[in-house]
Amino acid sequence: MILALPGFLYYLLNVKGKNRYLPLPFFGPKVLAKTSHKFHGKVIPDTIYHKLPDFKLVDQTGDTITNKSFDNRIFVANFFYTHCPTVCTTINNNVNALLSDYAKNKMICFVSITVDPQRDSAPVLKEYAKKYNPAGIKWYFLTGDTATIYPLARKGFLVDATKVDNDNFIYSDKLILIDQQKHIRGYYSGTSTKDITKLNDEIKVLIAEELRKKDEPLY
């Protein structure tokens, strides 16, 4: 809960005008629902925001992981492949640094999805994960098949992922912040120190937002 406090203060410091707090934005397509709610006596149509679709993948231990595995959890996702020469290492090193900040927070976990599932089987991912020594199941390295992973990247996380040839892949360097309802709340360059700092701050903001929904105290 202590980790959420800076995020909550961030909300308060950004309170302006009629807003009681400043939430993170929602990314992706959105449509107006047939339902509505009242705010200060004004009827406002509800908005249906883009959500991750259902999926089924396998983690580095061989366990099946679905979108339901992240119910009531915030997570940060990225795409990579184990034989990536440089960029993936930089991104995952930054993820590893973030993970250490949230090792004891049960609300947050991290997800790295391979874009080369043909090579990156569960045992390969398990060996790859050893260099980062992720604590418990806070960091999932996921594999599956391209028929699942590529559409999930493009239509779910709204980033590029495709195979060029046996040794090269097109994939995004973004770290993607997902809330407990599977909405996309932020994109951050995994190689940018400035963006990693921003992500760290906005994880705290999102934790505070989720706690506020549940009316749970921050301390």
C-alpha cells in the first residue's frame, strides 16, 4: 500500500477545477454504450473502452495462462524473443528493475510474450528467465503459436508483431500498462529511461485508481 501513496498524491496534485482526480487515459477504440450515469445532475452516456480479448498461452513453467489469470491484477506487458540481439535485453533489463520495486505488491505483475514461439518453447523461456531470476510468478514469460500471438498483439495490445524471416521479427518496443479490467492505460518505450520513470509513476497512479474503486484505504 505504501507503493500506492505517491500515485495517490499525484492525483491530488493534479486536481483542477471540477475534477476530483486525474485518471490515466484509455487507449484504443471506444464506443458509447446505451447506458448512462449522472454527474452533477447531468446525464452522461457511458463509454465502452477497448479491452484485451480472451487468450490462452503457456508460461515458462508450462502452466496455461489466460486473460483470466490477470483478473483483479494490473500488469505490464511487452513483446520480445530470446535470441534478439540487443533491444530485447535492454527492455527486459528495465522490466527487471521495475519488478524489484513491486516485488511485494500483489496487485501488479509483468508479462513478456515471445514473437518467436517456434523457437521459444516453455523450457527455452525458463532458461532465459534465469538471468533475471523473477521472484515467484511476478513475471510471466509466455509462448504459444503465431495464430494466437500475432493477432493478440495487433488486435489486443494494438502493437505490431510479425515474422520477417527466421532471424528477424517486427515487434514493438513498448511496455503496455493494463488495468484490472483489461483496458490499455499507457504505452512507454522500453528503451527510454524517461519513459520507464513515467511508467513507474503511472503504475502507482493506477494502483491508487484501482484502490479508489474499491474504497480501500491506502494505509
